[in-house]
Amino acid sequence: MHNKKYRGLLCLALTLAACSAPAASAAPAPSAKPLSVSPAHNAAAVTAERIRNADRETGNWLTHGRTYSEQRFSPLKSITSDNVAGLGLAWSYPLGIYRGIEATPLVIDGVMYTTGAWSVVFALDAATGKLLWKYDPQVPRSKGVHACCDVVNRGVAAWGDKVYVGTLDGRLVALERDSGKVAWSVQTFDPQLAYTITGAPRVIKGKVFIGSGGGEYDVRGYISAYDSETGAMDWRFYTIPGNPANGQESPALEMAEKTWNGEWWKVGGGGTVWDSMAYDPELDLLYIGVGNGTPWNQRIRSPGGGDNLFLSSIVALKPDSGEYVWHYQTTPGETWDYTATQPIMLADLDIDGKPRKVLMQAPKNGFFYVIDRVTGEFISANNYVPINWATHVDPKTGRPVETEDARYEGEGVAIYPSPFGGHNWHPWSYNPATGLVYLPAQEIFHIYQDEPDGFEYRPGQSNFGVDFSTADLPSDKAERDDILKDIRGHLSAWDPVQQKEVWRVQYQRPWNGGTLSTAGNLVFQGTSDRRFAAYAADSGKLLWNHQADTGIVAGPVTYTVDGEQYVAVMSGWGSLLQLAGGVFMTPEAAPVEGRVLVYKLGGDATLSIPKQEMVTRKPPPSVASAEEIALGKTRYYQQCGGCHGVAVVGGGGTPDLRHSALLDNDGWYTVVLDGALKQNGMISFSDRLSKAEVKAIRAFVIDKANADWEAAKPGVKTESTP
């Protein structure tokens, strides 16, 4: 555990305070209609039979994880560990987007369907990269204020002759696959509420399944099923109980209500289903991952404790009706933002000499779980990253055994993992030949501490119940480096039967991309240090890498067109760490346009991404009082830090305020209070901050800017624009 001199210096999870900070963007006003450049290829309908038999169509990538099991393993083996060194760029497509790119593309009969930030959908010729059509749903930029972790989108689903996308402002949209025209659109929640959609839908038996984000605000989580032809909602399963006075919607929620205390429903309670799903067609069970509680701090959310079902749980449902079947809770009484929304994977494994139908998950809390997917019975768990909130999972009860200080009552406590998780949303993969799971993991700690002045509920805003005001970093490079040296990531090859790591590739930074495993004895992964790499699946040996000119966080796919194998990945540094993680970037992050990168053996295309230098400006002198700067620090980390960065170091996706030309004039108030840039997502904060508080925030930013300016001892500087 770290010395308390670090208390609050890192608090990296403060980036989730982006929930209360709008996600600014300089994107042009989008078109209401799809841009149809040329008709897409004639393609066969996507059916349940095609997805169930995906291994007969190895050249396609029909659903988010390639198969219903979400293993992200491809039987393709034209590209192997023996010849991958000959891989080269086949084509790239510029997205015109400078925010986080998280999507997993689908490739169906020669056409690639993928998404960018702000829920924009692209259809591309999978062999050439030619744009076939583009659909922009015109998400209001002001909705970015409710996107805790960037205005991202993780992809589309396909069924019949349509593709489906969930938009940030809550629409579920069905698009004709051949043209991008809207077949139907339905609003899944009131867009004025603090819900969002960033996850990819799934389609099973003619129903489109989608959840929502917003667990840092004041919402109640759920998953819904919609008719794929009409958009009519078939059912909705709430993941936590509502107000007991109104009765609960199901016997499962009546059971769950007994595990709560207090008046949780008044602040939402949380439990959003914002990413993971998997399906077993033989058992006809849909598995969903449920998120964190709202507020994070359980003493506020549920005084007196309780397990708080179904927070941080894997829940099995009947897809036809939404009926509850079983659950397994990874983190009872969740109080650390330890979601169970990380990818869920299904496999058949031999355990103790017996074949078992299992479900695997490596959620944020740092344990790798193997669960019986028929019954929900706990089989095994072991920590895959360093942890100190629990010692182990009791093999008899399946419950974690917590350490004494884990619940951070009183003085702050440094805890591993942080709210970033030992593993977050980044896709993982499994190779049945090696028996290994390839897991993008990270080692990050966080100082958890109660709010010093008590909790105050803020409708429509973030409601953590923990203190982020000490989340600053020193300007002294040596001190900062001493803190950041322990914040890193790695690729772990994990044996789920033996519950142990077999090999590891260490990275200097966290937040590396998802993985793809293939029958060619390969594992592909993008990295935060701007590479796309291939490793030997059996040994972890680096076999090939390509400079992508931007960090990669998305998961790769592979497919064939006319018998030739391609490997594709969405590039574009962003999401949570772009907004608030400028301190991780070396050199400092500048905005980089996201792209689709596609590779093949013998590919000889070149990658040319325009360079954008970080524009800097000498700050005005710091003349404010210590008291005003301290107030500004508190308000900055409550309202601004999630988008503009830890220690006021921008991550490239939004302006670095240290270099703003508004620091010495009233334009600062025009933007922050009057909403002069609301068309870019920077809404007015006049309902959250007084003019005196906005002035104090500026004083804090100026103070940090001066300290960093002196620490860097820069040479020639260039005047910036606002």
C-alpha cells in the first residue's frame, strides 16, 4: 500500500467525474440523412442459424464477439506465427473523428459495419475501404455531459437485412444494411435523464437487446428487448429494486429488495447494463453483466449494508421473456465502482476431470471467475492483478473475503484495483488450442475517501459519495514520475482451469486495447503507446508490430474477402483515459484522427495521419489567494477534471486549459457560465457553479499552469487559440 503522501495525488478514478463534465468536441454539424456513396453488396440475411454456425463462415464476423459465446477466436489461419512478419497495411479509412474509438467492426459478406464517437455508423467495402454509406444520428453535443467516459460507441449488431445501433442519447436505430436508411428508431429512455448508450446491441431470436450507461448519476439500471422488425419493446428487466411503495416488477426484484437498506431509489441506485452480454443457444440463456451502485459509497446508498442485488452481478435471463434464472454476485455490497460489466465469455472446459459448461469473467475487482453457466454455481476464482481490498474468494461460499480497511471509513485508503479496474471494457479472447484467455489487464491504485463535507444529492449530475478534491498531481517531474511509475498495464495469458498466468507482456502504460486470438497461433492487440502488435499465442513472443500513430483501445477482428485473410482494428486514442489521462502521454497528447486500419500479407499501403502539435501559451501570473485556489481545486475536480484532466493536463480530446487564451479575460465566463460553446458540447455550468466558483477554478488552473511552465522551463512558445 502506498505511503499517504500520495493520498489523492493519483485518485485516477476521478476521471469518472467526467460524468459531471461535458465532453466538448469541435465536430461539424452532422447530416440528418445517411451519406450513400454507392450501394452495398447484396448480402444474405443474418439469421440465428448463421450465427450459431459461425465456424462454417470463418470469413465473416457476424456478431460482436464473432460467436454467441463471445470468445473472439477465429479459426482463420492463412496468417500464422510463421508468416505474420509479412503483414502490411492493406488500407485505412479516416473517420473524421478526434475522440475515443472503441468499436468492434462486423464484417458480413464483404462489407464492414462499424461505428465512431457520437454513434456515427460507417459501411465500408471490406477489401478496399471504399465508403458505401454513412449514418450520423445527430446526437446533440450537449448530451456529452452525461457520458462519464467519453462519447464512444462499441459497435452495431446485425439481423436479417438490418444493422442496429444504440445512440448516446438513447435511441435504438435500425438501418437498412444495403443503404444505411433508417428502417425504424425508438427512444429507449427520456433523453433528459442521465442515461446514455455506448455499448453494442445484441440480437437473439429476433429480439434486439440493449442496456444503458449512467451508473455514476441518479439512474436505475435495466436491460430491454425490442422487436427487430418493428422496434416495439417486448420486455424490460430492472437490475435493482425500485421504490418499495410502488411494488417490484418481478419476484426476482422482491428477493433483491431484501438486500438493500435506506432509500436508495431516491438517488437511482445504479446497476446499469452498459456493455457485456453473451448467449448460450443450447441452454437458451442470456447472460448480462451489471454495473456499480449509485452513489459508489455504500454507506450513503444503503445505510446498514446488504449485498445490494443485483449490483456487480452476472445475471442469467430467459431471452424470450426476461425472466430471471440465476445470478452470481462478484462484489457483494459494492462500494468501489467494481462493475461486473466487463466482457463475459462462454466455454466448455475440463475441470477436475469433468467437462463443465462455464462462464468466465475478469471484472474490475481483480478476480478471474469461472462460473457454471447452467446453474450459476461458483467454480473458482483467483486474482489476476495485485489486489488489497480482499484476500481471496471463499471456495465454499463464492464470496470475497474483505480486508479490514477495504471500506475506507474515515481517513482515505489506497486500494488496488482502482475504479479503472484490473480489467475494464476492453475485449478479451480465448484460444481453444492453447487453452488460454488473453486479457488486457492493468495495475492502478486509487485513494478512496468519504466526502469531507458529507454527501449532497445532485439531480442529473454525478453522485459518487467519495472525495475527489485531493486528486491532484505535483508539477515536479520527479515526484510525478515516482507516482506514475507504478501505473501500468500488461497482456496476460491466463489459464482458466489452473487459475494462473502462463505468460505476460508488460507495458509501461495502462488502457491497452482488446485482443483477438486466431488458429494461426496468434494474438493481436493494440496498445496505448500507438502500436498494433501480434504475439505468439503459445509463448507471448512479439512477432510483428506496426506504428499506428495513435493509441488503440478497441478490439481487433479478422475476416476474408475472396479467400484472402485480413486483420482489422479501429484506431483512435480516447475514451476515459483520453479525457483525463494527459499525464500518461509521452510526448503530450495532441488530437489524432481515428481510423480503420486493415492489414493483409504483403500489404503495402502507407499510413499518413496529419500531425497536430500541442499548442502552448505562457499563462498569466498567479495572483489569487491560497483560499481561492483551494476552492478552485475542489470545484475543478468536481466539475471539470473528468474532461480536462488530472493535474489540468489535457489528454488531447478536449482543450488543455493550462494553455487557454481565456485565462486572462472574461471569455472564461462566457464559455463556462453563458454556454458560448454549447454547440461543441461545453454546456453552461451556471446551474452548478457561481461566478465566484468559476473565478476560483480559473485561479486554480492558472496556478497549475504556472507551476508546470516553470517545471518544464520551455523555450519558444506558440500562442494558442481558445
